[in-house]
Amino acid sequence: MEGVRALRALILGADGFIGSHLTEKILDITDWGVTAFDLNDRNARDIAKGADSRRFTFKKGDIFKDDVWLEEQVEACNVVLPFAGIAKPAYYLSHPLWTFELDFEQNLKVVRMCVKHGKRVIFPSTSEVYGLTSDEVLDEDESPLIVGSVGKMRWIYSCGKQMMDRIITAYGQEKGLKYTIFRPFNWVGPRLDTPEDARSRTARSITQIAHDVLEKGEVTLVAGGTQRRSFTWIGDGTDALMALIRNEGGRADGQIFNIGSPANNASIRELAEIVVDVMKGIPAYAARAEKARFVSVPAEKYYRNGYDDMKNRVPSIAKMKNLMGWTPKVGLRDAVRMTLTPCSSQI
């Protein structure tokens, strides 16, 4: 990428899990600038304390309303990373229209601004686009994208993301949009969810498991926890994103990349067992973790109607390795430990 030393990134959803970790990494290891935007500023306040104001600016705002500011910033930056979105299955079922409006409609608006002003976009797709495909290893360019019936609201998120992938690709072909799409596979780390998410039972795996151990003394396993995922340490994920932003030799242009850790493939029950075992080694958690038990709940009871699920998701990461020189380094147990350790007062 030309002028990479003077690069300025616009990160939308910068207060969220991926956005905040990527912002920190950019500020820590490069001389790039970041213009950050989010409805919340829980993490951004901490980032701003140690950041050079010439390199980091943050605006608290609403992506549905702040079109004028958003377009000005798109025009002023080098690359746009639109991370604003809903990425929690509980919300797909309880707020399907909101999920569609934010994840699809607002992101499409931003992508069209990138087309208009000739800016590169790095778009977060999702491993969920693969849906119910029967492929044992998921390939970005070959695996079919198969989802459930219309009545299963579980898939509205997946469908919206898949359509964004297709529209971005079409803009690249017809309008010359510079783009890269990435599909994260179950990234985990500190700030994955808030304590409020866990209390309302809308948090994702590790956060919800740890909260349930501390508050209830038991871990709820949906459908027995037999579903398998490939869990990826957030630091490995943001290393991959840095490679995509640098885009040496233009190798990421027009590409879709899986970013995940195949070696960290585990069932939700296996993950829960690791979480509990790690908690036993943390003094603040140990007593409650020793007494934790596992309870299986049918998916229909836990999520109510409209839920559907895939049995396993294992990414091919050959393209990220061959084109971008990236491979994940952190194992699952270490990822769980590093996720839990900074959060002892928050879960």
C-alpha cells in the first residue's frame, strides 16, 4: 500500500471487541493514525488516555444518524474498517430486524461511501456465512454457503453478511472498489462481552461460561455442548488484520480470507471444561469453579423458536498463510487463560 507510513484508518465500531484491540495494536506498533467511531466509549476512554491526540481521535455517535461526519471521515482516511454490527446469536433471534438494519443496511451505506471516494475497505464477514455446509474444512473460495429455512431467524445475520460479501465483490468488479473481506472464526479475548451481556444471557461462550460458574455454580450447555468451533486468540486475529492493512504487494486486494485457528477446534463442552479448569487456578475463582457442574438444555428452550445451528466449523487458513505469511500461534488453553485473567473483577 502506497504511503503506508502516513496511513490513517477509519474504524467504525471501534469500542467493540475487535475494534478496540485493533486500535490498540495500531497505536502500539505503528505510526499510523486512527479515527475511531462508536455508540459507546467504554474501551475508547482507556485507549485515549495513553494515545497521542494527533494519531487517535474518537467520536461517540450513531451510525444511523451521523452520515455527514461519516462521509467526511471516509474521504479523509486511507482505509475503512466497518466493524459496527451485531455478532451475538441471542440478538439474531430477539432483534432480527435490528440485526439486518445495522449489519447490512448501515454497512452498505458505508461501502457506498468508499466507492464514491475511492477508498479501500476491509470488511468483516463471518464464519457463519458457511452455515450448514457439509464441508469438513471451510474454504473461502470453494465451500458452498448454505443456510436454514426463512423461519429460522438464526440465519438473518449470516444472510446479511453473505450479501455484503457479494455486493462488495460486485463493486470491486464493476466500480473498481479496493477491498479485502475477512471471516473471523470465534475470536476470543478480554472485552469479548460486557458483564451486562453475561447477566442478560446474551454473552458469547467464554464470558457466559465464566459468569455462570460464578453466579449460578453451573454451566448451561445448549444441546449438550456438542457443537464444535475453532477458537482464535484476539492477538492472533489482529496480527492477521495488520497484515491485511499493510497489504504488501497488493496481495490482499480482492480477496476473502478465513482468520481462525484450526488447531483450537473444540466442542463447547470441551471449552467449558477448559474454562472451569483454568478458573480453578485463579484464586478469585477457584472455590466456585471447584463446585461447578454442567447442565444440558435443549436449544429450543434456551433460545426459543427460530434457532438453528451448525455442528462444526474448521477454517482453511492456507490462503492467509501463503499470501499474507500469517499463522495463529496461541493455543486454546492459553487463549482461555488470557481471556479470563484480566477480568477477575468484571465477570
